[in-house]
Amino acid sequence: MGTDCKKVMIVEDDLLLLLVEERLVKKLGYTVIGTACEGELAIDKIRRLHPDILMIDINLKGHIDGIDVVQTLKEEGHDLPVIFLSGEEDPDVISKAKQTGCVDYLLKPVTVDKLETTLKKAVAYSQKAAQYAA
């Protein structure tokens, strides 16, 4: 499965960063199938759009943060690879995010090379999960 058939959902509360991240993802050959800036909206869109990969910030608009979004999805049985992309450097927050089983935790600003490597890890995770499900 090539990167051209990988659908990415981006959840980011900063609209300028959202545009930059969307451009980077598309430049790397992935399809952005949806975006959101609030946790509640993100959960709703993920349920409807079924992305292959989730890129999500920790701090979001609304009542729930990125970690809560991922935990809610996991409780519902969604096993999609998650990439946290955040400016949050608090070790406790990073540790809590990593406990969700995310593919990676990237600090902003992210380089195109680092994002490309991490998206490839997410694709590998997705392919491995699909093999176990078969």
C-alpha cells in the first residue's frame, strides 16, 4: 500500500499551523480527508471519515484535549495510528500522550523530514494492524 492511499486527519487549533501542516502532508503524497480545531468535532469527523492516520495537537479548542480524543477513540475500538504534533513540552503531558500508544510525539515546529519519517512509521503501523486483523 503506497502513501497515495493513506488518508490523514489533522486536528489543530491554530488555523495557520493547520494550513502549514496540511500543505506538508499533501507535499509528502498523503491525502488530507478532514481537519478540525476542537476535540468534540474531531471525534465526530473521525467516526464519519475513517482516516488511516490521525495527526493531532494536545491543546485544542473546546472541552477536551488531544489526549482525551485519542483515549475516547481507543475506547470505541478505533485502532488508527496517532501522531501527536504539539508545542507542549511538559514531561508529564508527553508521558500521558505516549501512554495512548501513539506512533510518535513531535514538537512544533516540525521539519518535513521528521514528519515524513513519522508518517512512514504510521503507515507501517497501519499495515501491521491490518495483517493481524486479516
